[in-house]
Amino acid sequence: MTLARQLVTRLTERGETIAAAESLTAGLVCVTLTDVPGASAVVRGGLVVYATELKARLAGVDSRLLAEHGAVHPEVAAQLAEGARERCGATWGLGLTGVAGPDPQDGVVPGTVHIGLAGAGVRDVRTHWFEGDRALVRTESVRAALLLLGEHLA
């Protein structure tokens, strides 16, 4: 059973839902989850917030945080997760921000990824450094986000 299928099954069993606010993955978390039959019972939706100003406008990330630290920061990932959860009315929210490459962004090296998870009483952020091309960084980011969710559903 794939990781996405396991998560959809687990969320369904628990009567819980998920939403995501995605920057570097541009919707791949939601695509991965909704490839699973029955995902409509648990996937509330997602926000593709590729542009920095949309992180604030659509997901509610603090604009001062973005101005001071840029879009690729652990606290941005946490606020993206909280924003996805609140705006989509989900039990869980995932937030992903990072640099897929090939060039650095605001001095942040390619492969740097921050993933946030928000739930009732839960606020977890993980930082990863993935090596490889854009496709690999994005794929590994999705996998890491799903693993993070899985840890909290175990």
C-alpha cells in the first residue's frame, strides 16, 4: 500500500481531513493524495502559493515575517500549515516552502525545504536538505510532508 493510500485510509478511519498550502511543490501534495480513490472524503483542498505575496494574502502568513526573512523559512512553513488548516476547514494542515533550484532564492541554497504541520494542539516544522534536480527536490518534499503527517496519525 502506498504512503498516500495509507494516509487516506487512516484519515478516513479517524474521521479527519487534510489541506495543504504549497509553494515549491505547487499542488503536488494534493495531487498525490487525490490520486487515491476515496480521497474526496478527507482532502479538503489546497492553496498553491508560489508567489510570495500570495503566501500572505491567501494563506495568512505574516507579511512582516516574509519581508524580514523571505519566503523560505521554518516559520513560513508553520504559518502556511496553519493557514491551510483554517482557510480550508481541515483537521490537519500542511505547509511547504523551499527552493527546488537550480538557482538559490534570497540566498537560500537549492534543496532547502521547510515543511510545517498544524492540527489541534500540534505545530511541527521540519527542515530538509535534498540533493538533486528540481523534480527530485519536489518529489522528496512531498514524501517528507506525507511522512510527517503519518507520524502524527500513528
